[in-house]
Amino acid sequence: MVVRARLAGVFYLVLAVCGGFSELVVRAGVVVTGDAAATAATVRASAGLFRVAFAIDVVNIVCFHLGALRAANSDDGLVLRLLEAHADGYLVAQVFFGLWLLPLGYLVFRSGWFPRALGVVVMAGSAGYLGDLVVRFAAADLRAALSPVLLVVASLAEVSLLLWLLVRSVRVPVPQLA
């Protein structure tokens, strides 16, 4: 059981590092807000890195948009629109990711294999992801103030579970002899 928990932690770490690199380093670094031509030029100049990020995404998730790289040689405006569509894809995924953290947190809470507080933290991560989506669409004027806080809550929840799995593993209950 301990080996499986650590293996789950390793896979979780791979997911976090790969997704973070692809989204936060590669794609976030190419968008020049309000300037489609500059964004397309940045994508063209970073074609090799974009390909690496895409390969990581294929390993990491099932595959989002390679279209921005393909369009970079033809239509600047299309590059920006495709990158925006990619970001929208992540928002759709965030719905499901936020939803799956709720039952995961509940199972962590109830299992007896982890500290109950960790389960509460993971459930709070669910609220962070879902709350961020609500703020983005229902309270856009509060987005700048609330989104970073909500996403920090979600990130801390995931990092806490990931580190717990890697470092502490699980507490396997000792069978009671009758």
C-alpha cells in the first residue's frame, strides 16, 4: 500500500510539473496582451519550445491545441484566438478538476490513511478551483482580487496531497485481532 501511495505521488508530481511547465512557462510566456502580431512572432520564435510543451501535454493530458503553432506561419490574429481557445480548454478542464477534488478530499478525510485535515484541505482546493470559475464569469470585477487567492488555495491543496503521498505515504490501519 505504501509503495502504491508513493507511486501515486510520483505520478501526481509528474502531472504538476509537466502541466505547470507547459502552461505557466511556455504558453503564458508567449502571449502579448492585445498584440496579435507580437504574440504570433513570439510563437514563431519559440517553435521548438512549443513543440516540447505540446509533447509534454500529450503525456500529461489527452491533448489540447497545437493550432496556435500551426497558424503562427499564416495568420497573426488566428494565433491569438487559438491561444485564447486553449485557455478556454483549461477552464473547461478546471470545472472537472475542481469537481474531482471534492470526492477525493472526502475519501482522504474518511479513509483513516491520511490526516483528516489533509482531506479538508483537498476539499478546500475543490472550492478554490470552482470559486475561481464563478469569479471569472459571474463577478469579473472581483477577478483580479479573488482569482489569485482562490487558485493559491487550490494549488496548496494539491501540493499538500502530492507531498504527503511522496514523503509520508499512507497510514495502513493495523488489523484488529479478535
